[in-house]
Amino acid sequence: MLSFLAIARVAAEGGGAPNPFEGLGINLVQFLAQLINFLLIMYFLNGMVIRPVLRNLEARRKRIEESLENARLADERLANVEKDYQAKLNEAAAEAQKIRAEAVNAAQQEAQRIRQEAQAEIERMRQQARIDAQAERNQLLADARNQIVALVIAATNKLVGESLDANRQKALINDFFSKVPAAKIAGVSVNGAPVVVTSALPLTAEEQSRVKADLSKQIGAIENITFDVDPSILGGLVVRVGDKVIDDSVLSKVNTLRQQLSA
């Protein structure tokens, strides 16, 4: 890092050998400052917030697997019930043809009812497990939001060498979590298609309202919009309009930067 700063200082003073980056139209000082800023923020986020959150999500995933295992056991119990009914049907057949026919009909109806009820209960348990897991994940991420915001602001304050006021802090948070990629989304039209907005952390009601309003200005009136959460995108937004995807996530920017540096 010191070598980067030394190069930046030399470039800024204009001394020494010609700067090879000037021919490419790159401001080396600004590029290094932005790169160091970004790496520091990612270091803090990865070490202090994202990894603990992912560990908690893994624990929730295991509990969901246990719920699904309970559902499988319910399937086995249903199979045993069906075997019991078959045994009763065999006993009824020995008594009389009429009784047998009536018993078969009654048993089939009861077995169907039990099967339907059991399948409905299993599906309800699975659906509830998914809902609970998503709710717990979103709650964990929402709880971690304040920590992430504090880390981002602290890192930014340190890099710029001054404390940000409330307005600048709010603008920084909005840009990091919920800024609509106006430039990338230009030319896209909603035309009644569903819109899905994915963020790294759950957006507040105010942020969701602002994102919807900003998108409406860019692509037209939105009838159906869904907000989803995917911690792996790290920050920014991924907007899906019908079958079109506008990826302005931090993960996408990191991958692009990695490709540029390895080229």
C-alpha cells in the first residue's frame, strides 16, 4: 500500500519518469484512491459482518433440513396407515361380497382423504419452513444493517479525513444499498412486465418506495414489483424487468474490476 501511495505522490507532483497511465486517460491518483477505498470497505464487510451472517444462515439451513426430515417421516407414517387399511380390506373380503364392496369403497375414500390431508400438511410444513427461513435470514440481515452502515461510514470518514454530515451519510448509504442504476436501465421499458429488485440487505419501506419511484421515472408505471434479498451481491441493486436483467451490484463491479486488472 505504501508503494501505491508513493507512486500516487510522484504522479501528483509530476516528477520522475513520464506517467504511463496518462496516455490511457487514467488519473492514477484517483484510481489508486478509489481502489484502496474499495478494498478497505470490502475487507471490513467481509471479516466483520458478511462471514458471521453466512454462518448464521448455515445454521438456519440445517434446521430447515431437519424440518424436511420430519416431513419425510410423516410420509412413512402415511405409508403405514395405508398398509393398515389394506389389512382391514382383506378381512372384510372374507365376510361377504357385499360387505367387501362397501368396505373397499369406504376404505378408498378414507385413504384418499388421509392422503390428501397428509400431503397438504407436509406441503404446509415445507412452505412454512421456507417462509421461516427467509424471514430469519432477512431479520439477521436487517439486524446487521446498522453494523454495516457504521463500518461503511467509519471507513469513509477515515479515508476522506473528515466526518461526514447527516446528508452526506444518508447519500452514501442510499448509493451503497439502494441506488437505481439509471444509466444502465436507460432504454428499458416495463410494458406491464413484473419487476424484481434484489438488494444485499432488506430495504426499508422508505427505500423501497424511493426505488419504485425512481424506476417508474426510467421505465414507466410499474404494476407489479417484488423486493428480494441476496447477500452474495454485497451491495447495489440487481433489477429484473421481465426477462431483462440490469446488474449494478457490488459483486458485478468487483468481477469487472478483477477482469480489468487481470487483462
